[in-house]
Amino acid sequence: MSGKDANPTTRRAVTSEAELREIVDDPLPAMANKAIPVIDEQSGRFIQASPFFLLATTGDGGALDVSPRGDPPGSVLVLDGGRSLAFADRPGNRRLDSLRNLLRNPGVGLLFLMPGRLETLRVNGRATVLRSAPYFDRLALEGTRPSLAVEVAVDELFVHCGRSFLRSSLWDPAGWPDPEAAPSTLAILESQRAARSTLTG
């Protein structure tokens, strides 16, 4: 990476991939070509052992949304010999941000995390929202079968390095910030309510 022509006092946007490559070198071939269009055996084991993933969707006009999803390990099913996966939509705030987005744009990204592990697993594909499928009983939680599920046809899968976890000390309690350094959830909600009132004033 090169910092040439950088001026810290000037706001200058990057406007093309060619300009990006003037700043950041091309990736090594092993990194550039690491994605595969299927869930391999060991990646499938990682997915089924992961209790948490992030779900990225796109709505109207390119509006983005990222939703945290958590369930006991084994709650994400690997299907069709690794060509697709499925997970239940559990009851929540009923905004349905992710599902409404998927009805408009099926493109989806998933980032699977494993507590204590530095690497993550990324899956990109095309999603379908389902109200029934033969595997719904396998998605039941505490005896309750889901009303909805999401099935993702895999376009690409690859491992993402753990540098961000190292830098953030995410799994290392010694590096965690002082709890008093961040506001409580209640304080955040009250602040947001005040901001909303100001904006709608």
C-alpha cells in the first residue's frame, strides 16, 4: 500500500477501481481466487457449529441493512450437497427489514462467526423467503416450528482473515473497553428519541 499524493488536509474521494489500485497493490493469486461456489465439507462444519452470523441485504434504491442472527449451533442447514443453506426467521421486532429487502432484491451476504476464532466464513448468494419446505421441522427451536425461513443459493464462499479480530481484541477480555466508556442502551434510546423529536420538530 502506498500513501503517495496523500494530503491529510484535503478531502479527496476515490472514484474508480484504477485509482484504488494506485493505492493498494493487487491481491496475491491465492487470495484473489479463493472463493468457491459451493459449501465444502469443512466449511459446512464451520457453518453448522457457528451460533451467530450477520445477514446483509439491500432494499429499494440501494439502501443497505445488516441484521444479527443467533441460534444454537446446528440451526443453519446445509442443503443440496452444499449448493444452498437455510435458516429460520425467528420472532423479533416485526419490522421484517431483511425479509422485505429480500422480496425486492434476493442478493444476500452472510458472515459466520465462531466465538474465540479469528477467522470468519463469508457466503454470498441469492435468497428466497419460504413459508414452507420439507426441512421446516429441522429448524424448530424448543419445539416451535418457524413460520418463515430463508433459503440461500450459494454463489461464493470463502474464509476471511482474522486481522480485524486481532486489532479489536474482540475475543480478548484484556482488550475490552471499560463498560463505563459506552452509554447504556436506555441512554441511547432516549438520545435517539430526542434526535427524532428535533428532526420532526
